[in-house]
Amino acid sequence: MTSEIDFEDTQGNEDCWLVVSVTAEVTMVVETLDSSCDGSKRKHANGGEETHLDELSNGDTGVSSSKRARVSRGEMTFQDIYGADALLNEEDEEDDSDWEPVLQNTPVEFVKWCCVNCTMANPGDMVHCYICGEHKESGILRYGYLASPFFKDTGLTEVEEKCGGSSSATSSTAVGFDERMLLHSEFEVKAQPHPERPDRLRAIAASLATAGVFPGRCLPIHAREITKQELQMVHTSEHVDAVNITSQLLYSYFTTDTYANEYSARAARLAAGLCADLATEIYSGRVKNGFALVRPPGHHAGIKHAMGFCLHNNAAVAALVAQAAGARKVLIVDWDVHHGNGTQEIFEQNKSVLYISLHRHEGGNFYPGTGAADEVGTNGAEGYCVNVPWSCGGVGDKDYIYAFQHVVLPIASQFSPDFVIVSAGFDAARGDPLGCCDVTPAGYSRMTQMLGDICGGKMLVILEGGYNLRSISSSATAVIKVLLGENPENDDLPIATTPSKAGLETVLDVMNIQMKFWPSLATAYSNLLSEWETRLIENKKNQVKRKLVRVPTWWKWGRKKFMYRFLSARI
């Protein structure tokens, strides 16, 4: 440790943990190499609660006497093999995440394997993952993290060599990627991997290489670390320092689900730097559009806090850099399944940045709980936050496209932005373990095409969430193909879509609130409401007719049941 950090021994000679306190409401921990300690504790930022990670005995570091006895008898358990005794026996603790490391309502002793595709825990008697359907012996991690199971002859080494190749210097689409972002990972090895893992970028990179998209057809952007001054356009200096200090720690946690290791601060600076430079390149006209293949994600990171797997807010940095380059008005469309509470906090008082988010909300019961339809902005910027909060899971392509047609595009057209940023989380995709929605690559590519007609196609797509390797790789590839000028996947997807009942109710609710600020919605809302009322009446009439024609059930149990029996007998 450097002399700039003041350490405080929390338990005298009894503990081996040192606590580093910083002013950005984050408490981090670093383990010393003292092998004579009696136990280990982790102190969390949310209230300073201390939680025992594992119980040690006889001066051993991490090996209990009961475990040694089982090893000597040759009776190793699942917990022993993966070193997960502490994880599986740990008491419940408060968490601001919707990610649960153990399958809910499933006894711990039945959890035997974790899916390599989506990381979810499954009972040992199941052959396929109950979330994404991946086989328990899947070779997706051995075959280059490919989005399709039909490319098993391509190895990971070959794919990585392709990604390091050259790309077209005349391409209209730029891609930002740097391998150093793969070093950001959770230090502690747990029975169930953290869903925000390096494999996410590897999966997308391999899919792009296999499809011949990148490298080949896209222009690579040289990565640089963003400066502290640039970050302070978005975050407080205390927050920036809190993230940077993690590079001096073996591992640390901002919240119980938001980790950092010694490489995380650099990865976050590289991600923000790539987004900033892509925004400059696109707005200047040197490239038409771009895709930031970056991690850690950013849309949960607020002005002075990191949370939800996010350290720096990449989309917010890109928006302000674009404005510094000359863009007067910037549109941010966030289709991640979780509300971008950090992005909304940063711009909720800014009329020059319009933030539109489509996310699962469930009345505030879905993480992070923010993003209700009536959250519209503050202090004179009302109407510049537009939230489309789905009331349930399972929403799919038709719901999203319907919301684009009746909310996103009309408001965006009236706003008339100079630059468009997409916070592209792919956790609303089919098979995602956290989102549990039903958007397909065709849906994502169609939404990208619809946004491409705004402001001459000057658009930057930034990766946010998405935790099913097959889903994120195929969805990201479909989006980049549209940026390159290809037609969306399944171009026969009907333009005039019929949403689900829940989707329709959400869209009408949003239109009713936002038409106070965007007059162009008023007429459309009245027409839409009238149209659906007419359809509802027609559906009810048809249901009544079908009931009358089908069977006379009221004869069987009504006043004339005896007449019904008499006539039936005579017939």
C-alpha cells in the first residue's frame, strides 16, 4: 500500500482485515497475508454490517477440521470441491441487486451445477438450464464463446487472433474494444459466477469475428483512459477517487453486488474513454455511427455513487463530450431491462438531454425500483425524462416496437436531437436470467433501424447489461449489422404490431402523462384510445356470439334444466 492511504485495524490482533474509508460512501476491504488469523469478515457499505465469510479452526487458513476429516475419508462434498461452504451457509443480507446467487425456493443440497451460458444455479437432476435451456455439459466456453452451436470447429485462440486483425479503414461504422477490460472480474471464486463477467465481451467479440463483422467491416477505435477532468463533468471528484483507489486493493465492493479488483478502475476509465472518443468521431462526421463494446457497464452509476455492476456512467460521459464537440441536443434511449437510475439522476434537470428508458418496473418492485411513468424530470426540465415502465416480465418484440412507434419516435422527432446514444443492455433478451423478457435479435435490430433515421444516423450504441452469452452475442451482432446498413433480421416482422395487454396499458399510461409536455402525443393518444375501445367492444360481442352458438350451458343449470333433460331424452 502507498503512504497516501490510512489503514485502521478493525479488530486489533484478532482479525486480518484492514478497512479503507473514502468519502464517496464506499467501504473497501483488503486481505493481509497473515496466516495466523482466526476468522475473516467483510464490511459492506450499506450500513457497515459485518458478515462472516467462513469459520476457520486450529489456525488453518480456510480449511475447517470437519472438511479435513471428509477429505481424509474421501467424502468430498459439492461445497468442498468449489470452496463454497461460506457462500452456501452464509446468512441472508440486504442487497440492492435482483441477482440472487442461489436458486430461489430450492434447497441448497440440490443445487449441483451452474449454467455456463447464463450462470444460474440448477438442481443436479436437471440436464438443461431451467432459465436458458443450455446443456449442463455445454461446450460454449471451449469453443470461442460462439453465439451459435454450429461453429464448434473454431477454437477460442483462433477467434481471438481474428479479433486482433485489421479492419476496413473506409468503414462507416466504428467499434470500440480493448482486451484490458477483460481483466475486470470478481476476485473471490464462488460456486456461482457473477453474471457481469469477462465472458460477456468475449462472447460478442467471437460472434462478430465469426460473422466477419469485426474485424473486417468495422473501423477499430484506439482505446485511451479517460481523464479525471472529463469524468468530473459527470461525477463528483470523491466518486472518481473512490473508483481509482480500488487499483491499490486486491479486491473491494461498492455494494454487495458491485465488485472491483486491482484492474477495475483502469477498465472503467478505458470504457468511458472509448465512449467519449466514439462520440467525438461520430459527431465530427469521421464515421457515421459506432458501437462501444465495453465493460463495466454504466447506466446505474450516479453522480456520486457506483451500483448495479456500474462504476462510471459511460452514456452520460459520451453525451457531454458530444455536446462539447458541438451537439446542442442529445437523445439517450435506454432499452436495458433495468431502469438507468444513474443516467436519469445526471440529466433530470437538463433540457438539452432527453432521456427515454424502456424497462421492467412492476410498480417499483423490480431493480432498481426507480423509473415510474410519472418521473418526468425536475426544475424546469419536466418532460425530458420519459419512462416506459413495463408492469410485468415477458414483454417482447411487439411491445417494444409498439412503444417505439407511439412514444419514442414521436417525442424524439419533436425534440429533434443532433446526436443519439443508445444504452443497449441486452438483458431484456429471450433467455436472460435477470430480465426474463422476450426480445429477440430481430427486435433489437428493428429498434436500431428505427432510431437510425433520426439526426442523419449519428448514433452511438453502448453496451450495458445482458447476461446470457448466446443472447447478447447474437443481439449485439444483429445491431451492428444494421449500423453497417443491412436490413434488420426477420425483416418480415410486421410494422403495425399488436402489443400484449400489459404492453398496451403501459404505453397508453405513458402517453397520457407525457402529452402534457409533448403536444404531438395528444391527438395520437385520443385516436389510439378510441381505436382500442372499439376493438374491446367488438371482442366482447364476438365472445358473446361464440358462447351462444357453442352450447346452451344456461339450459343445463338454469330454470329450464328439466326441459333440457326432457328434450334430450326425446331426441
